[in-house]
Amino acid sequence: MASSPASSPSGKVPRRVDTLLIVDDEPAFVELLAEHLGGGGFKILKAADGHEALQALKRQIPDLMLIDLQMPRLTGLEVIEVLARQDRLPPTIVMSAYGSLDTALQAVRLGALDFLSKPFRLAEAELKVRLALEKARAIVRPAAAPTPAPTSEDEPTDTGVTVPASRIFYGMVGQAPTMLALFKQIERIARFGSTVLITGESGTGTELVARALHQASPRARGPFVAVNCGAIPPNLLESELFGHVRGAFTDASADRKGIFEEANGGTLFLDEIVDLPLNLQVKLLRVLQEGEVRRVGSNKPIAVDVRVAAASAVNPRVRVRENQFREDLYYRLSVIELTVPPLRERKDDTPLLIEHIVERTNQRLGTRIESIAPAAMARLLAWHWPGNVRELQNVLEQACVMAESSEITSDLISVGRPVEPVPQPKIEMPTPDTLSIPMAVEATERNLIVAALQRTNGNRTHAAELLSISPRNLQYKIKQYAIDSPAPVGRPPRPGP
């Protein structure tokens, strides 16, 4: 997108027009599909066969290509092979009424994003197109895009960062100096295999940084595997990470690869690394040092080639001082350390993020937001965003869905409003005839947890920080005491890999 809502007096949000190239030897089918997708706001290019497609691609690279696999003269698979060899294959969806699953998988291995089996519903095709465009924008390498010209003579002509004019860098959006510096660091270190420790508050986008490192690296064609160390029960985590052999424990009916083996040749992202149990921290350190894993129940080492990126919303140094995280593992993980700034420290990026999120929500959900009222924009820019980009995305998505017109008005922005004070919970101590130290400890602990959850509107990560315990430990105690915690406000759950 070329401009931000804040820079436009009318608050207009320009809508990006994506170009689609439809390649098929059935003219009636092409016209039908082109009419439907053109009505959905896309610019349509057409080609009657593979040769016409190659000629069209010399003139213009579309945002997405839909190509039939079975065509005379030059098949869709052959076109994909040619473009893949020349490293100029655009984001692609393959279509076929005859192609087998093996042919479709071969096209995907060559770089296609998705597969449509004819006959298909037009609505299904449009949904796949929008999802593919979103995926392409998240993973496409921006190095080929022009670097914006410097705005003053004091700016260096070569920042070392090549990002498109919209300031979207591997799915991350930003133009603040701290973000440009982060982009530059990612570009510089991506080609090396060193372990990386990413720190940043919840909602800042640490997983996006890990994905950017992967996509900018020579491992980009390999797998990217993400796992939250605090979300898997401790008794299952070792098997999940390192795999197991048949008979290693109850229900281990067959050999199973672990996450390290699944990420072989690619990148493994270990989120909330400080929640890793101490006994597994020792085994992880050995894997990082030796480059091999041992499945549970086996002494046979298996070599793995994996780049590890770890992240934590809590400063790992604090956990090291508390003897909850091994110092040698910390130093092994933090060979390179990246910090993602919170949104409040890069407020100049807020208008750009608003524009990007509204556009993406329009494309993903089919909403038709074209402008943001000045009062709504003022409220968005004034808020301090404790939940960072994730909270901003949640608030804007809610506003887009609830809007009854093409404009977001201030009443749809659910931030910055005065709220009723949260009543302080009363500590209910046991009666004297049943008084005991264990019961007093349990009562106090339970009420402190309830108070922390109320103060943070149900955000368990923040509540754990107030209580000085890990999120995993808090989750265990919530279940232990059967606490009915309030739903989080303004902070949707972390998205999956």
C-alpha cells in the first residue's frame, strides 16, 4: 500500500489491486473464472496455453498464477519446471481435472502453493486465491523490490536493507529506525547457521522474526518447525522434541520422529524457551553441541542439521539468576541475540500497521473497509498497546467485522475507554478450628492467582509475570485450584506455525 491513513486527511485506506494470471486451454472456463475473480477486485491476465503464459510472464510478473496442469504443446507442470529453474516462478495455484495427486505434489515440490481439482466452485477458487496471496506476502523475499530513496542528505544512501516501498519485510511491517535496524540484522545473520535468541514482549512478533531468518537463509526451501515449550505437558515434551522408539513407554507402539528430525535441513523455532524443564535443558544443550539426537528409549545417535532460533517474552537472564534456566544453555542459545521492540517504542509504525492490517483483513475476511474516521484514528494512535501488534490486529479485525459501512468509526475501537475498577479479592482464611499451614498456603496462593488474573483481564502470561512464576506453572495451579479465569481482552492467542 502506498500511503498510510494518518497521512491522508480523508482517512482513506487505498485498496491494493492484485494481478492474477489465468492459464488454461478452455476459453469458456477462463472467461467464467476471470469474470468471477475480476468481480472480486482482482486484475485479470489470461493465457491460452503454456507458451502464451511464458510470454506474458516476460512482460509482467503477476501476484498469483492459476495454471492448468494438462494443456497441449506445453503442460502446466513443464511451465512450472521452466520458471523454477530460472528462479522466477510467481506464487502459483495448479488446476487439473485429470492430474493425479502425485502430479500435484510434484508441482508443489517445485514451488506451487496450492492445488485445485476440477470441477470446483468459484467461491472455493476465490478463497484459495486470497489465502495463497496472504501466504505469498508472508514468505516472499523482498530483496528484488526497490529500496525507498533517502528523505534527506543526512541519510545514508545504502542502509543495507532492501525492503519494498510498503515497508513489509518477510511479513513484518515497520519503518521506524529500530525496525529497520532489526531488518538489517536479519539480512546479515540469516546466511549463517548460528543459534539465535529472540527476545520481545508478548505480541511483538518473535515468531515472525524467526520465520524471516529462515526465509532469508539458504535453508528457505527446508522445513520451518515451531513449537511452544510451555504448551506441551512436561511428560510428553521429550518425546515431542527428540522422538521415541517402539516400546520406550506405554502407548509407544511404533518408532516416531521428533521435532528435531522433522526440522532437519531447516529451522526449528523454540518459543518460550525458558519454560523448558531443567532435565530437558541438559539434553537440548547436548543436541546443540553435538548436532545429533537420541530418541527416547534408544542410545543410537541420529545426526540432524537444524538451525535453532529460540524466543522468550521473559528475560532469560532473570531465569538464570533464579536457577530456573541453565547458564551454559543460555550462552549457547544467545550466540546472536535479537530484540523485537514493543509497539509503544515505535509509534511512527502504528499508521502503517493500521493500513496493512485493514487491507489484509479485507482480503482475508472479505470485509470492505475503505476509510477510518478521524476520531477512530485518533483513538488508535493515542493508545499505548500493551498487547503490541497482536492487540492492534485483534482490535482492528473486530472493528472491520462489526462495521456497518465502509468506514471504521470511533465507537468500534474498543481501547482507551474508562473501565470499572476491579474489586480487590478478599483473602478467605480457614476458620480457627481447621487452621493449618498447608491450608493457609493454599488459600493465599489461590487468592493471589485470582487477583493477578483479574488485574490482567485474564492474560495468563502477564499474570505469571506478576506472580513471578512460569506460565506453565500458573496453568497447572489454575487447574489444581479449579479457578475460572476471565477471558483475555484485546490479546488473541498466538497464531500457529
